[in-house]
Amino acid sequence: MSAPPTLHVSQHPAVLHKLAILRDERVEPKKFREIVRELSWLLGYEALRDARVRPLTVRTPLEETEAHELGDRIGLVPILRAGLGMVDAMLELMPTAQVWHLGLFRDERTLRPVEYYNKLPDSATVDLCLILDPMLATGGSATAAIEVLKRWGAVRIKLVNLIAAPEGVAAVSDAHPDVHIHCAALDRQLNDRGYIMPGLGDAGDRQFGTGKAE
Ligand code: PRP
Ligand code: URA
């Protein structure tokens, strides 16, 4: 697969360093959540580089000067459950963002997304939506979320993932070539259970300590 122009894989050394910790199977949920949070901040920072600003005037202790403030109304859309761990860091970056939760889980047999929570109001209230989900695997969940947001009236949508699979990137970019994808890594492939290889395992279970006992 040649990478679509909408795919942005961070090359930042801090991202690479934290990603190695996240992948390590020995990392406990507390540390895992901490790294999810730190990576989210860094990826959010990169994803927002073309957010719109508007001019304003501020007075420094010395004189008045032209400055800027965020002009876009930003909507954060975490995909439950695993996307929850990305919200706090994004809110630190953009304290005025709105947060709209979407509940989707992947049917383990069909790998198709099942929607179970959506309380979006009738029409879009933001200019730029960032969908937050650590994993882009088959792309089913991301595509479903994008379709919900487009029906809602969202025009500018970006996906922020920690790890993406080529299959998921292709599914999203084929169906929604306008949606940019920001991630920390583009991994090799999916396995026969739809898990990203090498990946990090189940992002929800690793954050919330709900993996199957050995
Ligand atoms: C994971 C992940 C994505 C989805 C990705 O969630 O957080 O939402 O799988 O897979 P896809 O690209 O093939 O759709 P999961 O369904 O495991 O739910 P959870 O967050 O509640 O654990
Ligand atoms: N969801 C996860 O949490 N991990 C994967 O590898 C694929 C989907």
C-alpha cells in the first residue's frame, strides 16, 4: 500500500520513545494510561497545526501587541471505551473544546462496529472534530464514527490514533479521502483476529485492567 497523503505518522523522537514503552507487554495499566495521555498530547499538538486562529490585541507589561486566539470551535470525539484515555490530554491542549462521546465496540466475530451510545445534538456545534481512538485496525469503527459525524453536519474531521494498520488506513482513506489521520505508528498488518501486528494488544483492556486472566 502506498501511504495516502492524508496519513501523518509522527517522527518525533519523544513519540517514538513513548511508543516503545506503550507496546511493552510488561507495562501495567497505570503506566499505560500515563503514556496514552502523553502521546495524545503530542499527537493532538500535531493534528491541530492547521486549526484556525483569529487576531486579538493584548497589552504586555510594556505595550499593546497583536496576538492570536484559537478561532475554530473544536470537538473531541472519543470512541468508548479506549478513546477515553486520550481526552484529558487533549483538553489540556484545548481547554475550550467540546467533548462528544460515541460508544462503539467491535463485534469479535464479524469485526464490524456496533454503536451503543450517541448523544450528539441535532446539528453540529463545532468547526473541527478530532476523533480519538488509540487503535485503527480494520477501520470499521473509525469509518462508522466519521459517518455519524458527517450526518451530524461536521465538515472538517481528523482521526487521532496511536497505532494504525495499513488495512484501516486504506478503509478510511478510500471511504473518506477528506479525513486526515494522525498517528504515532503505521504497523505491519492485522492478524486473523483483527489485531494490529505488532501493535500493543487490546488498548481498552490494557488501560482499564480488564484483560483476560492467564
Ligand atoms: C477497539 C479500538 C477501536 C476498534 C478498532 O475498540 O479502541 O475502537 O477496536 O478496531 P477496528 O478498526 O477494526 O474497528 P473495541 O471494539 O475493542 O472496544 P473497547 O474500546 O470498548 O475495548
Ligand atoms: N483493537 C485493539 O484494542 N487492538 C487491536 O490491535 C485492534 C483493535
